[in-house]
Amino acid sequence: MGVPIYQVDAFTEKPFSGNPAAVCLLPQAREAPWMQAVAKEMNLSETAFLLKQEDGYNLRWFTPAVEVDLCGHATLASAHILWETGILRREEQARFHTRSGLLTASSKGGEIELNFPAKTEEPAEAPAGLLEALKVKAKYIGKSKFDYLVQVDSEEAVRGLKPDFAGLKSIPVRGVIVTSRAVSPGYDFISRFFAPAAGVNEDPVTGSAHCTLGPFWSQQLGKKEFLAYQASERGGILRVRVAGDRVHLGGKAVTVFRGELIV
């Protein structure tokens, strides 16, 4: 029997935008090297592997290069597939057991809302080579458990970034978030995310980065709910709601193809 696999564009309602993720529904446990090989074959920023267990699903995420501890768009894609295929009813909560603890997803008003841990940042000095690789002047620099956060002066600066990815790859973190207040109508803040050390030069839409961006902009703007835009070439929209030590991420998803692995 083949292994069902899907490709889903997450944090968008239009195909060929947002962030593509592969979702693999495992009929039985597989070894990490096999999952890593599948992720490399799919060559997307993330491939999610789900294995049914008594209280939800074990969920693991792999880039083409490494396994990661937290991924928003592939979790959103996983919940989308569980509901779309009828494995779960729309009114059922999707429960995922991960390296970052229990994560849940709910279907609300035509969107999927993820319940994720906040990953707050603290002020930090720029490590050697960071600003040179980004080719920007920083208004503020912080560091979370996973990433550096670099605030710049304008949306124009965020959109115009052309980083030196080889230079960024040498920075000893998962990735680098660059952000500013938005001037585009309707959005509170804008960002881009670069993770060449994890095998992804620029991630199109990064849910987990918003676990840091949400608390950061909550402090800056004095509010808890935001509409955010990630300004990659594909682009993506996220609703962000900060609730204590949790961040709720809302977005849509669309399935692009269905297939099966025969190996």
C-alpha cells in the first residue's frame, strides 16, 4: 500500500501563493532518515509527517536539510488535510504532539486557527556578519530561542532586502526575521524570514516566526491582535492573536495535489 501525500499552499486562499508544504499520512512509524529523504525529494521548505496515536497525531517537520522543532505553515496544512479528507470532522479539534509540545488547530469562520507557544525575544547584540549579510541598518535587534529578529525603519526596506545567503548561513541560529510597521493598507506589520542554515534561503510564509513577531509587536503597539503580511515573492497573510504565553495564528489553505509514495 502506498503512503498518502499531499501538497498544500498555506496562509493563502489562492493556489501557487502562500507557503507550500507536503503532508504525509503515515500508516506506521518510519525512521527519521527515510522522512528526511522524502523531505529532500519533495524539496519544499517543510514536509510534515503525521502518525495517528490515541489522543491525536504525532507530528514531525523536516526541511530538505534538517528536522525542525516548530513549523506553523506545515501544521496548518496538516490540519487542513485532516478535515478535507474527512479523517476529522470540521467541528473536531486537530491535536498534534510535537517537539514543541501539544499544538492544536481549530476550524473557525472559514479559517484555521493554530494554538502555538510564544517565542519571545530579548534585546541582543548583532553577531558578526549579520547586518553585513542583510545589507541593512537595524533599528532594533533581538534574539528568541530559534531566531534573530531585526527591526528596520520601513516596509520599503523589508521588501527591498537582497541578503547574502552565504553570509547568513554562518549565523548560528535557525533563521533571521526582518520586520517593520506596515504602510500597506489593512496590515499592522510586515516581515520576511531567511533560514539558509536550515536549508531554506527564504521561507515564503513562516508561522513559527510570528510566535516571536506577535509578542514583539504587541509590546510595540500596545495591542493583542494583528493582521500580518509576509512579503516573500509568493506572499502570505496571517491573523495573529497574543494570549499570554500562547500565540494564535489564523490563515487559510488550499490543496494543490494528492498522490502516494510507493517507496
